[in-house]
Amino acid sequence: MNYYSIPDTYRPRYITLKILVDRIEFLDGNAVIASHRRITGKQKYSLDITHYIKTFHRKPGAPANSKVLAQADELIQNRFNYYYRDDPKKFLPILDLMRETSPEAFSSTLAILNKQNIHPTCDSIRFFLHQTDVPMVEPFAFKGGFEVSDNG
């Protein structure tokens, strides 16, 4: 048997388990409450750190030695261990930000901050997460000329 997480905000009741070739989905009616890549083997875990955010708010010291942090993206583990292991309460707002975006975008943002040697605070992460690209303006050739008058 393998183990898959569902959000800790989900109240216990009957759910439907949908087993597909490449993933496992947990449904409440027609709503997917969790989806994991299907794992092979036995006694393995597929844990989504965002599924434990409510629990971590109740028990802020829990992430340090948790299986879920050990399975999280390496950048998340490294940033937690380097900046927040001694004060895990400050890590909680960062976990909250993970719900606002995809795991890929979050990891990409951490990679940018790490490369630039910027401390991954809630504000710095939010800034990079919500930054939008500025469209480039095509250069143009101005044919002819223009006259500037001196009214002075």
C-alpha cells in the first residue's frame, strides 16, 4: 500500500478514489480535492506540502522533521533549512503563498531569489511571483524629420 495526501482542510467523509494510468485523484462528488502522480512500489509516500498548511499553522515546529518537507522541492527544503529552521513560524506565510501559484512557478521564483542571493521573505517571493513581463517595443525608423521650435 502507498500513501497519498489530501488537504488538511478537507473534513473527513467519504471520497472517491479515481485510479488512472499515470495519476491518482481524490474526488468529493465531481470536485477533485487532490491529485498525485501515481507511484509504484510499496510503502511509499506522495505528499503535497500545501495539503499540510493548516496543520503547520497549528504546529509551526512540525515542518522541520516532517516527511512532507523531506519530499518537497529541494529548493524549498534548502531555503527552509538555511533561513527558517530556527524560527519556523516565519516560514508559514511563505507556505501560504504556495497556494497562490503552481509548484513550478514557486520553485522558479525560489531559484531566481537563490541565484540573486536574495533572502526569500514573503514579500520578495510575492514580488517575483506576481511580476509580469513588460512587452518589448519594436524599434522603428522615423523617416523624414521633425522640427523643434524654440519658443523661448
